Amino acid sequence: MPSSRCSESGKGTCCVIPAFNAAESVATVVLGLRRILPAASITVIDDGSGDDTGGMAAAAGATVLRHERNRGKGAALRTGFAHAIADPQTECILTLDADEQHRPEDAPDLIHRMDVSGADIVIGSRRRAGSGMPIHRIVSNMITSFLVSARTGQDIADSQSGFRFIRRAVVEHTAFHHDGFEAETEFLLAASQAGYRIDHVPVRTVYAGERSHMTKWRTTVNFIRVLFQAP
């Protein structure tokens, strides 16, 4: 597999950030990306927020796409992906969350891993121990990551991580239809089914009591339902 052609300065990369009621944190994420990946483009999808998420993201220098109502993370990713690949300069897409859970400083590690391994998708695999990750998230993540690995035949250490570096071709040729958080699992399954290779690199994760929009066990059930619905 050839190099991603996306440099560690962010050239050729579009950063896609789904955001819902993230006015307190989204600007920090955008500014961090602008510092670490100065050549990247940055797009925030304001998924029907009731606060000033879009305004804060725009003030920090991001392009903002807005859903008039909250449609879910999967829908926000589809909007961001369509915008990213509409630009012929986009070679790769970096996805990360708007709540500061993912550190922009770790983005070059994902880019470097893709160049070294030749993978088509590199996942930022969160360290569970000592991260402050809530126990229900740890259990859910362990269950779904084990099942996704078994289903795909690939070593996927953190199937729920939204911190991902993805080649353009994967986005162009991988369809996913769910609107919620389970769409990220659906995307991995579809990409693997299409023959794309998935790798991962450890990243730091900070949980500081931020409010998660995942709905505990119902979300886990949705993840598992996607696993058994996939071809």
C-alpha cells in the first residue's frame, strides 16, 4: 500500500469533528488541531446543538456545517465525510470528538502509523486503565471490540473510538446507514468486508467528568445489533 500522501503537518487532511452541545470545548479542539496540523482543513458538524457550538467553532477557524435538529453521530459523520471528499485536495480524513477526550497532539501518531503499516484506517486506541473512563464504557468497549475483532478477523482494540485516520478511498467506497454511535461500528464492519485493512495506535484519553451522549447499555445493545445485522 502506498504512503497516505498526508503529511504530519496535515497537508491533504480534512479533520471532521461531530459536535453536539460542545460550546465549552470545541474551540479548544479546533485550536489544538490548527496548531498541530497547520496545513489541514477543519470541519465541525454542529448536530442541532442548543448552545453556541457552531459559533465557537467558527470563531476558532473551523468550517461549520449545521444540522437543524440533532440527528446523531452517524448522520454527522456522513455530512462531514461528504464535505471532505467534495474537495479534490482531500487525501485522508481525521475524525475526533469535540469534547477534548481526544488530544490533537496525538494526531501525528495516527498519520505516522498509516505510513508505516500501510493500513487504510488507523484507530486511536484509548488506554482504559487510569483514564477515568466510566466502568460501563469500559465494559461496553471490551465487549464490542472483542466481537468486532472476531467478526472482521482483524485486531481492533477499540472499536468505539471516534479518533480515526482514514484514507479517502475508504470513505468513498464504504456505506453506513445508522445515525447513532453504532454507525462507527457499522463503518468498520463495512470497511473490513470491502477488504480495507484496519490498524491502531495507543493514544491518551482524558475523562474529566464530561457528559457523554451515549446512553449506556442501550448503546451497547445497538452496537451488538449492528454486528448481527451486518453481512
